[in-house]
Amino acid sequence: MKKLLFLIPVFLLLLCACDNREDEFSNEAYTGTWKWVSTAGPNVNETPLSTGKTVSLDFTSEWQYTISENDVEISSGTYSLYEDVSSTDHQQRMFIQFSADGIKIVKEINATTLSLQDDDVTGLTYHHEK
């Protein structure tokens, strides 16, 4: 009986130690290369055709990112994901924080589409595709 009383707390401790933290988010949907398709906002409608720029955003599973413009790296660093309340609509949203490029709201993410948005009412939305 004493062994059982000893084993129960040990088992519970091990179970808790193996569980993921609630504040950690998976980056699986983000990893890969995303090609910039457009930027839209008040008085702004840019595309690779209108700007002459091809922009790619690369995410690794090790939480690293690289931004390249016309095949030249222009920024890189680490990124993190977190939830917070947005300044624009006061709703709980997913945010991505770039170590060298600020913070964006994750407006949409799926297998082929990534849309990031500035967190202000006059902000821009950046559309990307895989």
C-alpha cells in the first residue's frame, strides 16, 4: 500500500512534466516559403507586378525566419506566436512577433494562404501564398 501511495504522486508528476504548456503554439502551419501576393490598405494596393518586387517569407520549424526581396535577404531573425487582444477590434487574436520586423496579427493561415495585418486602424494587410 505504501508503494502505491508513493507511485501515484510520481505518476502525476511525470504526467504533468510531459504535457505541453498552454502558452506554447505550434508553428507547423507556418513553416515553409511564402510568396508575397499583395499588400492592401487605405490608399494602398501593391502587388509584385505593380512594384517590380518578388518577396518571400521563409519560416523554419526552429522558429527562424528570413525575408528576401528579389532573391536578396533583407531581414532575418527569430519569430514567436502568442495570443492577445488586438488594438483594432478588441478581439482575442493570434500574433506573430518578428525579432527584427515588429508584430503582426495573423489574419488567416491555412495550407496555402497566410495573411498578416498591422494592429492599427490604418494598417496594411499582407497576403502570401505557398
